[in-house]
Amino acid sequence: MRYRRFGHLDFEVSALGFGCMRLPTTGKPGKIDEPAAVEMIRWAIDHGVNYIDTAYPYHGGNSERLLGAALEDGYRDKVALATKMPIWMVEKADDFDRFFDEQCERLRTERIDFYLLHNLQAPTWPKIRDLGAIAWLEKARADGRIGPVGFSFHDRADVLKEILDYYSGWSLCQIQYNFVNEDVQAGTPGLEYAAGKGLAVVIMEPLFGGTLAAPPEPVQKIWDEAPGRPSPVDMALRWLWNKPEVSVVLSGMTTLEHVKQNVASASASGVGSMTQAELQLIARARDAYGALNPIPCTGCGYCVPCPNGVAIPDNFQLYNNAVVFKGSSRQLNRNLYNDMPAGKRAEACIQCGECEEKCPQKIAIGEWMPRVHEALARK
Ligand SMILES: NC(=O)c1ccc[n+]([C@@H]2O[C@H](COP(=O)([O-])OP(=O)(O)OC[C@H]3O[C@@H](n4cnc5c(N)ncnc54)[C@H](OP(=O)(O)O)[C@@H]3O)[C@@H](O)[C@H]2O)c1
Ligand code: SF4
Ligand code: SF4
């Protein structure tokens, strides 16, 4: 494993961090395949991963519980544990302690090493700021319940700058970033601004929610024809580690094989270690993607539940797949759409717009739904 600077803090972080939002499941909603997940997390730690990220809502609350179990038997002392305050559930100042205590109980710990406000955006930041989030973070830090503080973020670079400049006590921020998202959300300007202020920058969605791991045919062709047939996952991850501003790359790994591959990539990574030829290859892949994917949905799920029952990310995934993938895959996605209960399909959308302010990608969800239905419905 390679280790990197963590902003201005006296902590060497593993290049790869474990993101606990996409753990293996048994197929039932929220139900984690516990033996498999514990094995993966412990394998990663045994091979040098020292930063683990979770949050209150992941896997319906079970991610924190699972992690509490995985970090028994001496593993807790080997890692820096990060979790996040679910700011959208905080209604009054007392809620900060209530959620934090519940998280510590789930995680079987009395202290969170890095504590973040979850999913700051332009509409959510003033509310949580005015409810006293900073004062609460400072108190929790002073009495030893938490270590350095930060926030995860899904909005534009100018909003990131405003939040970073508001409070001098931030030590880390977590942003979505990957080679097809240089201009999306915080993007490269946000990454450079945060790192320039001395913050540790934690990267989430490095494979754009896994979509970069399974490229559509025109992109796959670019990888296949390149010398050495590079792995798209390895290239996407090493592109991030090539940048000095990046501290740790969180990967939401779903199988032990993913963990092994990504640990191997991290071990071969380094600032400035990519060749010009590799960087040019990535630029070609980026251009090829840009020409293909119509809806920039990452499947993060922040927009659900829809009050009208529409399974928003499922509809978008089927539409994107049907547009991007060719042949039998396109028909398969149409079939999957038509097999969904009618109330979950895009046709059930009444364009109320309620989901749109929750979408980190700022997708015009209500406008897309009739187009999704038109494209996928059985005629
Ligand atoms: N705070 C926030 O607002 C927020 C939002 C998003 C994420 N996060 C955090 O950031 C972490 C990382 O984000 P992410 O989970 O979206 O990461 P990601 O790396 O973009 O996507 C994870 C997916 O990539 C695929 N994958 C990973 N390694 C692979 C490999 N070696 N080969 C093939 N496929 C591979 C898997 O997809 P398949 O399962 O389809 O194979 C996996 O589920 C999350 O787990 C979470 O901890 C936080
Ligand atoms: S716009 Fe459509 S998908 Fe979004 S909340 Fe309203 S009904 Fe649901
Ligand atoms: S529509 Fe937006 S909020 Fe919903 S899953 Fe996609 S990216 Fe996330």
C-alpha cells in the first residue's frame, strides 16, 4: 500500500480508502451479506487500508452496524473511522447529539476519528449552519468525541468555496471526482481550491458509481486497442492518485476481488506516475463517454423515495443502459423496464419537481421521465 499526506494533519492515509455504501447484499433491501462484507473489510485493513468511510443512511442504517462488527477483534485500532451527520434529518440543536450517540452505538465506538456533515449543498448548508452545526462540531471535538471535521459535498465549485471560506476549522472535504467529472460539481477547480487551503481531499465515486468499470463498446474499444490492454478501473483510479491534491480515494467495493484489484492498483500508484500516453488515452475515453451517456445519474439514491413511488435511479439506469449499450443489452433493458410495477416506472411521474433539489447532479428529473417512458415502454 502507498500512503499519502492528509492535508495539514499529522496522518499518513492509505491511497485507497474503503467506502461502505456498496457492500455485498443478500438481495433484500438494506440486508448486507455480513460474512462477505466483514471478510472484505478485514482483508483490506490487513493489506494496508487505514481509512474507512460510512454514513448514517448507507444500507438503510446497516452499514454502520456492519462496520461496528467488522472492526471488532482489534481492527478498530488499525483504522481511521469516518462517518457523517445526516443533516437533512436534523430539525433542532438536540438532534446532533441524538444522531451522534446512535452512530457510536452502531459503530461500537466512543470516538469518531473524522466526522463529516453529510451532503452539503447550497440549499442545505444555511439551514444546518443556522442550527448550530459548527458550534456542535467544536464542542464534540473539544470533549474528545470526534477528531478533525469536514463535510461531504455535492454542489458547484463556488458553493464549495463559500463553505470552505466560512469556517477555518475544516480539515477535510469529500467530493465526487473522476475522469469524466472534471467539470461536474466541485470538479477540478474545487479540488484545487480545497487542497490549496490545506484541506485533505477525500474522493468519492471514483468510478462514477461503478459505471466506469463496465464501459460501453466505443469506450471499451479504446482500452482494448491500447498497448497492454489496460484495465479501465486501474486507469480511472491511478488517474486520481496521479494528482497531488488528492488525499485518499474511497472505493465502494462489492466483492473481495474488487478489494484485491484496487489494493493492487493503489500499491502501484503515485503522484505524477502516469505517462503522457496514459493521460492521452484517458482523455480519449473521456471524450467517447461524453458522446454517449444522456443522463448523468450516478445511482446515489438521494432523490428517493419519490412521493409518487417512481423508482427514479432504476428508470435512469435502464434508460442510460438502453441508449449506451447495443444489441441484446438494449432489449434486455427495455424488458426490465416493462417488467417493473407500473407505479415505479417513469410513466407514474407527475412532474411535481420534489426530487430535483435533492439530486447532486442537478438532473431535470421531471423533464426526463416522459422521455424515458417513451423510449422504453412496450409499444
Ligand atoms: N457522502 C456522500 O455524499 C457520498 C456519496 C457517494 C459515495 N460516498 C462514499 O464514497 C464511497 C465511494 O463511492 P462509490 O461507492 O460510488 O465508488 P465507485 O468506485 O465510484 O463505485 C463503486 C462501484 O464500482 C465497482 N467497482 C469497484 N471496484 C471495482 C473493480 N476492481 N472492478 C470492477 N468494478 C469495481 C462496483 O460496482 P458493481 O457492484 O456494479 O460491480 C462498485 O459497487 C462510497 O462507498 C461511500 O462511502 C459518499
Ligand atoms: S418529479 Fe416525478 S420522480 Fe420526481 S418526485 Fe415528482 S413524481 Fe417523483
Ligand atoms: S437522479 Fe440524481 S439523486 Fe437520483 S439517483 Fe440519479 S444522481 Fe442520484
